[in-house]
Amino acid sequence: MASSSFSMLAFVLLLLVLLVDSSSTHLSTNFYYKTCPKLFTTVKSVVHSAVAKEKRMGASLLRLHFHDCFVNGCDGSILLDDTSSFTGEKTARPNVGSIRGFNVIDDIKSKVEEACPGVVSCADIVAIAARDSTVILGGPSWDVKLGRRDSKTASLSAANSGVIPPPTSTLSNLINRFQAKGLSAKDMVVLSGSHTIGQARCVVFRSRIYNETNIDASFAKTRQGRCPIKVGSGDNNLAPLDLQTPTFFDNHYYINLVNKKGLLHSDQVLFNGGSTDSLVEKYSKNLHAFDSDFASAMIKMGDISPLTGSNGEIRKNCRKPN
């Protein structure tokens, strides 16, 4: 009898531990409902102003969320400047010369701190800014889940480890990299659709426009005009990822792939006789399906390994730990 009672007590204690643990890792759309009621309007105002000044900034803020989440989870680590104790992620191969928008996040954080000091994490600000950028440029909206906390450190080696697929990726590498983060091949294809906005540097697409055959000839020639074949010449010249509607969030990215006008190698492999061709065809013909699936995939991506509960901190300055 005593043994039975002990077993029941142990079970109850285990259940309590599991309940506490699950509640600490739970993100919710109304996390700041009482503690920072003006959060969404504050973020939207700053993002709207930034995108009005430079349309490309919308794509940059969306990309920032992706590159943050894929390295040790959605924890704001990508925002940290280097310190004497660690080298951050900003100079990692996938990020250097590519990731931008830090000043906009700083501006948002400053305004949010005025409204509700010490309450909202930088990681959550990045997530909201990504959604607002998408909407402002004509894309779908979604209810952003919140409650992430900020990491106290960052890792150059983690960012350089290949978790962020390079623009030279094969289809299998893309699928594997996303699956490692709990995202399906479908999620990968639909999140790649964010390349309907933004620009890329000549250095990352030079090989494709000069060496690959699954590319429309006139498209390749157009791109060659701003990207000389000589390595080191015009490396930082920019070209839109979507030549048709470069600053509008729509499904032209997929239409381009069907027409062999993907700018990056990692774009065109999504439609090149492989397992994802049918998804590309679907989204090229059905904007509503793309918008709906993109919103769902963004919510799913935002769930990658967040710091919650007593883990991490709420940074006062997004560039450095408290």
C-alpha cells in the first residue's frame, strides 16, 4: 500500500514538472496583451516608415527573422554585436554583406521601451517586424506568436555550420536543412517564396547566369549586364530576386521558376525536374494558396527553439546582453 502511494505521489510530481515545463515553452498571440498593449501599433509605425524610405528594407527585415531562427532558434542572437567573450553571427558567411536592418530594429526597440520598458524581447520584435514587412509589401498577414526571450550570447561557428542553406544549395540540401529545423519540404518551398521581394549580390548568382543551362537565355543576358564574369568585378552589384515585381509580395517568384528565371541556383532547383516541381506549379497558379501556406509556415518557423520562461533575458539594447 505504501509502495502504491509512493508511486502515485511520484506520478503526480512528474506530471507537475511536465506541466510547468510545457507552460514555460508556450508562445501565445496575446502574450503582451496586458503588459504592452501598444506593442503592435508601435512596431508597425516604425516598420512602415522604414519601408516607405526603402522598399528593400521590408525584405531585409523578413530575412533577418529567418536567419535568426535557423541559428540556435528564434532568440535574437543575430542582433548581438561582437564582445570580448564571443564573436557574434553578423560576420558569418551567410550573413556578412547580406543581413541588414539592424538600425530599424534598434529604432523599434527604442520606441517599444518608451511604451513599456523591459517587457518586450528583441526576438519578438524581429518576428513582428517580419510580419509587418510582408503585409506592407502586399503579402499575407498572420497572428504572430510571442513570448520569446533573448539569448545572452551568439555563435559565429553555429552560423557558419551550414544550418542556413547557401545559394548554391542542391534540392536535397535545402530539404534536409529545413527538416532539421522541423520544417517540411513544403514549408521550404513556400518560405523560399519570400524571394518574391528583395535583392541579391552579383557574387552569389554569377556562376548561375554564366555557367548553368536551366536558365532563360534573355534573362541570363539581362543579369550579366550588371554582373561581369570576372570574379571581383561588380561583386556587390544588386539584382532583384524577382525581376517582374521586385518590391511587391506576390507569387511571381514561382512563375519565374517555371519560366527558368530563378536568380539563384537554390531558387531554380525547386523547379528542375525534382520532387518540388508540383508545389512550384501550384503556387505559380494560385496566389491564395501561396499566401495561406506562407502565413502558416512563418508561424511554424517562429516556433523554432525559442527561449521562454526563465531562460534568456529581455535585452534593454538589442545589440548587447544586459
